[in-house]
Amino acid sequence: MIEKIIIKDYNNDLETKDSLNRVKAVDGSGNDILVSPGVVTNSGGCGVFASESRLEQDKWYRIAIGSFGNTASSAIINICKYYNNGTPTSQLFYVSADGYSDGQAVIQLAKGGISNSIAKARIIYQVSTQVRVMLDIYIASPKLNDFTISYSNNIGFSFQSPKEVSADIPEGYSVKEFTF
């Protein structure tokens, strides 16, 4: 048996120029609607931001705080460096973090440019239902540089403009570090 699906005409009440700048979404009542892409982008699953200040070579920066240790957090993250003090680069990562398994992962999926601007990443965690996991990156590019970070397929992470953190691990925490 073939199921017939009736597709609504989304352009009935919209001018052509307006409908070209819209994406299909579903509202809280389950109705199909057209919205601007920014509504979908800013609803928690994906986003982009530039570092508030230039990031310095050989320093750790916290870019995200995840869910509590008993919950998985994961995302795809693209980090791009501008041409300030060296050629531009981009690196694409898959990140999965929690506080209970030994399965934390930061995997470099692809890179562009001749070098890695991000040399390492680490997941800091505790076996706890009360403590959140943290995601840090280590800058390898020379001197000071501007970065843009984009993320998608986000579950559980709250991303932030990079904040410099100590290389030391806080007492009571474990760390899993990844080198690229």
C-alpha cells in the first residue's frame, strides 16, 4: 500500500522574495511554518561566534561546558583561524563527552591549511551527577590570532567565547587529552 502525503503550498501567503529567505520548521503545536534561518540556528543545536579577543599560542582555552557527568554531550565543531600571524587554517572535530565512561572522544574529521592551529583538546570530567564536563582547546598557532568557532548537531554543550584556563587540572577531576 502506498501512503499519499499532501504537501502544503508554503508560498500561498508569502511573496516570492520572502519565501526564498525562509526554511521549513514546526511550531509548538505541530504546524508546519516558514521561519528565518536564524530562528533555527539560534535554537540551541547550532551556532557560530568569533573569539572576543585574540587567542595566544601555547595556552588552554575553555570553549564549552557540557551536561552533567551522567549525560552524554556531543557536537560537531569547526574552528577557523584568520590570517593574522600565519596562514589561515580550519579544523573540523567530532566531540563526545560524559563523566562515567572511558569513551570520551575528540576526533579531528578534517583540516584545511598547512598546519594545525589547535594542537590538542581535552575533556575534563568527574564521575558525578552534579558536575558538568568541560571542553578545552590548546592553541598552537604562533603569537596572537583571531578564531571563529562554529558548532552543529549539538546535544548538551553550552558554547562560549574562548576563556583562558590553567594548564593544571582542577582537584578531584579527571582529564582525557587528545593530540592532533
